[in-house]
Amino acid sequence: MKYKIVCEVSLPEFEYVLDVNIPYNKSIYYVCMMLDKIIKENIYPAYEGKKDSSLIDSKTGIPFDKNMLVSETTIKNGTKLTYF
């Protein structure tokens, strides 16, 4: 059974790309909160998360609905994502 997915996440605001383990059974909202925490702890300590931030499929440019579970989306191992 899958528990985590490894994805490449681009953070254009910081010109930074990182590989992230994303929980398979959590919501996109949870993933966004997780990315906010990663940014604050590892990249820019003064960062404050935004309510209107979104996780976007880099290939299609379509943002994911924050209410969906990762397992219900097209996110798979190796998917390239952008977080604004």
C-alpha cells in the first residue's frame, strides 16, 4: 500500500526546488500547510503562510482543489508541482 509519494516541488517565490514526501491519504490543504512549514523551517524563517496559496500541476498548470485527497488527484511519484 502507498503511504507517501515523492514529488518535485518548485517554489518560484524563493527560486527553490525540492523533493518532498507527500502523504497519500491527506488533503491538498494539509499538503499546503506542510509546505508552509517546510518553507518557514528550512528556507525563509520570516515566511508567513498565505490563505490563497495553491498547489499546481506544473505540466498542465491546473491548480488542485484543496478539499481533495492526494489519492483522488493525478499526483503520483515523480510528479512536478509548483507551490504559490
